[in-house]
Amino acid sequence: MTSSSNTARAPSGSIWIADEHSRSTVKNTIAVLVRVMEQALRDGIIKVNPARVSGRQKLYKQAEDELHDPRALALPDWNSLVQLADALVTASYDHYRG
């Protein structure tokens, strides 16, 4: 293990929440990961502990809110949809429009 990035932590927390794991399951799992990564940090294997999760409670709150009001996830207007589509095309391989 040469390096570790912070980009993986948010999606994995979201996935656990989406899969409806309990708060205690997520908390206990993260606690183990944090301890292992802290030891790797102390041993000089990594420079930053990517297992430190910030905002987990906020993710749970957001997931609960979305369950109560699914329309909160909807794009507000047609222009937002067009902007999103354009951004996806720009980011796609060879600017594929589908």
C-alpha cells in the first residue's frame, strides 16, 4: 500500500446507508477501519488516514429526508437538466452524446 486517497470514503458511507445498514453497524465497522489505518499511519505506510469519516450523521439525515420527500432529489427545472446533460457529455469519452 503506497498511498491512499480521501475520495473513497464518502461513497462507501453512502452505500452503507443506502443498503440500510444500521448506524451501529456502520459505526463499528468504521471504528475497526480507523484503528487499522491509524496503525498504518504510525508505521509510516500512509500519510493520511482515509478511514476517518466526517459527516456520517449528516449523510444519515440526508438519506432519511430523501425517504420522506423523494422530490427533494429532483432537478428544479429544465435548464438544470440541460446543464447536467452537457456536463456529462463533456466528461464522457469522445464527448459521446448518445
